[in-house]
Amino acid sequence: MTTTKSSRPTPDATLARIRKRCGEGFFSVSSHLDNLRLHVPPEKLVELTTRLRDEFGFHLTELGGADYLGYPGRSSASHRFEVHYVLLNYETAERLILKTGVSDPDPVLPTLVPVWAGADWLEREVFDMYGIVFQGHPDLRRILMPEDFRSFPLRKDYPLRGRGERHNFERVTREDS
């Protein structure tokens, strides 16, 4: 099915269809420009993404993380970390952004690898950079940093200079002792 920009469903129409099928309580909504954002509690993430795949034809195109430690305007009750999932329906060109939050000391989310196999390496990257554990992931290990690295470089509290940066490697700590 070929669609043009003018025949693409509006974000409001997409939201109405999803709400009709899923009911209330699955997510809250915000939007920015033309992007529809669904804020999903972690316990509803797998169920909602499965429905979005099976009933609405959405595919995962991007998965990333953010650390909001010390972010202006965020309350202390807000989640420190946020993982976002960008979904696309190839037939209708609808784009949807799912966001879910998680906090310290144990940031854990369910894996979406059973829903979209392509989430595998993307979740590994978020784990490697932020330390967010994707429970049930088939091979959750470092993908960018060495296996013996003990920290998470994209966290806002990661040390940028001096002790802490080099000392996150076990071999450096042993040699320096």
C-alpha cells in the first residue's frame, strides 16, 4: 500500500485506534510537534508492544536511553532513566514513540527481544552505556566497552577526569595497587 504524506493517519487518529483496542490504563500520552509519545509503565511494556506489532503493524526502528539526573524541571519523584522505543508502521508511515522510566538502585526493564528480535543489540548498547538491565534478554553483555569495565559511561554521574575513569578497568586497578 502506497501512502502519501497527506493520506497518513493523524496522531490523534492513531491514538484513538490504539485506545479503542487497548483500553485505558496502558499508557499516558504527550506529543511534541508531530510525534505521538506514549508513556508506558514497565509492567505493561511487553503486552503493549506485542499488541502494537500484531494489531497495528508497528516495527521497532530505534531504541535508546537517557539519564535525567539533575535535569532542570524534573521532580525527584521522576524516574532517573528513560528508555525510548521508536516504532514505525511501514504501510501507513505512522511513527510512534514509547517511553518508559526506571530508577536506581536497580534499573530493570523487561526485554523486547521476544517481540522484536532487532531489540537484541540495541538493548545491549543501552545496558552497556547506562547499566539498565533488560530482564530475560538472551545475551545481555557488554557490546561497546570491554568486559572488565565496571562503570557506565553515559550516566551523568560518570567521572570525566582523574580517578574513576581509568580505574573502572580491573586490570588497571590490579596493576596500580
